[in-house]
Amino acid sequence: MGIDPSMDTEAFVSALNEDLQTEFQSIIQYVNHTATLTGPEFMGVIDELKRHLGQELLHAQILAEQVSFLGGNPSTSVRPVVQADNSRGALVADLKLESDQLDRYRERVQQANDLGLADVAEALRPLLEQTQEHVRDLQTALGD
Ligand SMILES: [Fe+2]
Ligand SMILES: [Fe+2]
């Protein structure tokens, strides 16, 4: 989704709900991947992914709170989880999802500010910073 200058609060709330669906996807993906990653090169990564997992729960809670605060119904849908063939494929899928979320949160903070919702932009800041960390962790794990 590109930045729409005419975005109203309703469209903003529905974008936040899509963000929430991607966080539910993250939670399921990390639960699955921390349990199934194999190979000595990835053993150190599992603890990192477990740390991500705890933060994804916090991200989902923040998004649900902001949706509700803005008068919407927090989504309970999950964006479809990617099934990977092997450990590297799983980490590639995780990196793709985190990169996608980083783009989404950059856009969302900008939109919140454009709508005069400085408090909402502030509430989203941990998602922005932690998602960038998750991207960096996965880039390092993959040797990119
Ligand atoms: Fe997240
Ligand atoms: Fe993340």
C-alpha cells in the first residue's frame, strides 16, 4: 500500500488491523520455526527468534489497543503463514515478513502524524525500532 494523502481515520484503522494480522502471522511463524529449525549454523538463532516471539506478542497488543482506541474492532484474523522447505527457507520467510512490517510501520507512523495522531505515532514507535532490530538479526543470521 502506498501513502495515500487522502487517507482518513477509517482507512488508517483498517491498515492497523492488517498490521495486526501480520503480527499474528509472525507469532505462528516464530513458534513453528523455533521448534523446527535444524542445523548447527542455526542453533544460535533460535534464542534470538524466541526473543522476537515475545516482542511480536507485545506488537499485537499495542496494535489491538490502538485500533480499539480509535473506535475499531481489533482483527482476530491471521495472515496466511508461509511454509518453508528447510531452515534457511524459514529464516528467509521470517526476514521477508519483518522487512514488509518495517515498511508498513514506517508508513503507519507517517500516516498517524499526518492525521494529527501524535499519541498513536508514539505508541507505534517500539514496533518501528524493534522491527528494524529483527530485520538486522535475520540479515546477520543469513549472512546477508
Ligand atoms: Fe512485530
Ligand atoms: Fe518482528
